[in-house]
Amino acid sequence: MRALGVDAQYRRLVSASGPGSDAAARHAAFRAGRLAILPYLPGSCAWGLVSGVAMVKGGLDVPWAIAMSMMVNAASAQLAALPLIVAGAPLWVIIATGFITNLRFVIYSAAMRPHFAHLALKRRMTLGFFMTDFTFVRFMRAAQENTLPATHRDSWFAGMVSMNLVTWHVSALTGIVGASYIPTDWGLEFTGTLALVALVGPALNMRPAVVGAITGALVALLAHGLPYKLGLFAGAIAGILAATLTDRFRPRDPSAAEAA
């Protein structure tokens, strides 16, 4: 329904659903996204500190560590590539390592595609570049709980990734600058892992999700020795397949089938 009003100067009906109202709705969705990610920023902060400290204590000069943190925006890829950079490995090996380490984002993108398929390619690529584990899990949890905004979901997601990005850079720079004052035995990386577990846990409320999580965890543990952290990718693929098969072959509610 369109809200109508009267233009006092020209004595005509005007609609409130023009470009201005659309921009206001986008700003509102953006602000809502920033608020939605707030409870999960401590985990992102922990990972930022871990990566910042690890880069400096791993042998990277502070200016290079800052440049890498600002451009890469991925803790797992940074930590995987760091020893290769320090050891003087060929550039193609470093790039391949980062690519393989982040293969899980291909799965993330495929899962989110139904929500953003209508957007322009440039917009999708921008949102995908700034996506992280925390923002992906938060978005999919909202999708599962049917709490996503009805419109402007891209703006809602952009609000989340913007807050997460600022938190990441501030914490990573703090870790880089204060590396000599932050002990490595604080176990900050474990704090970040716990934060992810807290995000994923509430989503395990159906049999396919539980089967997928257990299968993925077992495969990832068994394949932990694979190079370039391929065990994580193998666990993700196994978990998705297990959840899909469980959902396909589970008994259906007869009443729901009749209603359909």
C-alpha cells in the first residue's frame, strides 16, 4: 500500500514510495544489520587480535603486517600464508594456499545465492568479498528463524559486514602494534572458536543439521593431517552431503503432505 499526501504548493497527490522513501528503507535495513551483528563482534575481535599478534611474532615486519591485514581480511588465510611468506616461498604457492584455505566461502556463497541472485554481479561480488564466517552464520541463522528483513536484505547484510570489518581492522591493528605486550599463551584463538560454536549451536535444532554437524566434525578431524587445511573443506563437503541426504530420506509429516 502506498502512503499518499497532498503537495501544498501544486495541490496534487504525491506518493511516499519514491526514491527518498526507498533510500530511507535501505538506511534502516543497514542500521538493523549493524545492530544484529553486535553480540558476535567479540569473537571477531579475538580473531583479529590473534592474526595481528601472529603476523608480527611470526617474523613479519609491522608495516607489512598492517598492509596484509588491511588487504586480506581473512584470519585463516593470513595464518596459513604467514609461514610461507617468512620462508620466502614462491608467490604462486602463497596464493594457492590462501585460495585453498578459503574454499569454504564457495559453499557459503552457494548457500546465500537464493537471497541475492537478483542483485547485479558487482553488488554480489562486493558483499561476497567482505563476508566472513561470523556474518555468514549470523545471516543464515536469521534466514532459518525467518527474521530476515522482507526487503533490502543486501543492505542488512552490508550493515553486518561493515561493523564486522571495522571491528576486525581495529583489533588486528591492536594486535600488530601491541604484539610485544600480548602473550601468545592467552589462547585468544580458542575464544574465537568458542564464539563460532555459540553461533552455530542454536541452529542445530533439526535432525539434518545435527547429522551434518557431526559428520562434518568427524571428517574434519580424520582429515586434519591434509596439507593446506583441506581437512576443513572436506569436512564441510561431507557435512553438507550428510545433511542433504538426511533431509531427503527422513519421514515426512502426513498432515503436511496432505496440506501441500
